[in-house]
Amino acid sequence: MRQKNQRKRQQRRNQSQRQDQRQGRRKRAESAPQPRSRHESRARTGPQAQPPPPPTGTTRSHFPTRPAARLAGLTDRVERLADRFTPRTSAERVLDLTLGTVLLLAAAPALAVGALALAVRRGPGNVWERSDRTGLGGQVFTLRSLRTRRLRLDLLSRLPQVVRGDLSLVGPAPLPPGDPRAARPGARQWRQELRPGLTGLAQVRSRSGMPWDDPALLDQHYAEHHGVVLYLTVLTEAVRGLPRTALRKARPTAAQPRHT
């Protein structure tokens, strides 16, 4: 009987130890940290820092390369040409190109003969007169004219610059840089908005000799009211006045009467 009782006690002890071990393992499993999912770990830790990009060159890498610099220079040239051929007054620019080309072709023989005569008479270096003038947008250009006023070849020799875009057939008088007439209140703005002209309202009306026909006011009036109609009107008056001016300069002076 005693042995049976001891065996039962031993079995009870073993069962209790097993239960204690199970409870211990359960507590340890509950207290251990739970594994996190991949999305939770990314959300809690935040985005991983991206490695810096590898160096692309030396310390001078921010300077443009030669092809980029050439492309930028070509773009600037195209923009300047576009400003010459597509200004705000596109209709007047079309007239400048059309009429200027026709007049240049018609006057080319006379200009060639005049340039040749000046080269023979004065030397090759004294054919052209060059002077700086302020043009559209305040840009300075070189005005080239033949050194003669016979048959107004000095004006006709400027026709290539009309076709090029430095001048217009009709516009305000071209002024040299720093001219005080361009520094008057408001004059700088309207003078930079128009190309200087081969002729203009001031040149046409100044022949009347009236005191109120001030050239500066006439140029300003044209700048404020310029258009195709006024452009053609001034150009017609200028063409009509050319023969009279040429004949007046070519007419010999009358002989003085003798005193008796």
C-alpha cells in the first residue's frame, strides 16, 4: 500500500511540474516581442535615406559645355533676327522689306556708279561715311552713307540697312548715342519702340518753313499715330519732293547783275 501511495504522489508531483513548465513557457511567449510585418516596419522606421548621387564631374561641371554654349549663342542670334523681322509694327515691316528691296534694285546702278566715281576721285577709303546711331530697342548700329548728296545718293545708299532691319523707310530721324533730343521726357520710350527712318514726317514738313513744324514734335507725332496710312502718306510726299530737291541743288546760280 505504501508503494502505491508513493507512486501516486510521484505522479502528482510530475504533473504539477509539467503544468508549471507549460505555464512558464506560455508567459515567456506572451512577454516576447511580436514579429512585425514588412509594411509596419517601414511605416515605423520611415523612408530609408537615399544614397547621394555619384559625382558627375569636376568642380567646373556647372559651367555649360561647348555645344551648349554654341546652342545658346545661336538662339540669341535667332532671337535678334526675329526682333528685326517681326516687330510690333509687322505691316510696316513688310512694306519696308517689299518697297526697300524694289527701290534698292532700281537704285543699284546709280549707287554703283556713284561709289566708283568717289573711289576714283577721293580714294577707296573716302567712299563711305560711317557714324553710330541709336535704333530699335536702344541698340546702336553703324549708319553707312555715300559721301555725296547729288541725286540724294546719300539717302539711297542706306537702303541696304532698310532691308536688313536697322532702318525703316519712314520713321523718326536717327540720332547718335547720347543726343540730348533723345533725353527729353518721354522721348526715350517712343524712340526705342520705332526704327529710325530713311525719311519721316519731320523731313517732309520741315520744307514748309512754318515755325510750328518743329522736327522733334513731328517725330513724336508720327510715333504716337504711326500706321500704314500715315506711313504711305509720308513716303509719297518724300518721293514727290526728291526731284524738286535734286533740281534745286543742280540748278546753277544766276549771274549777279553788273553795276553801271
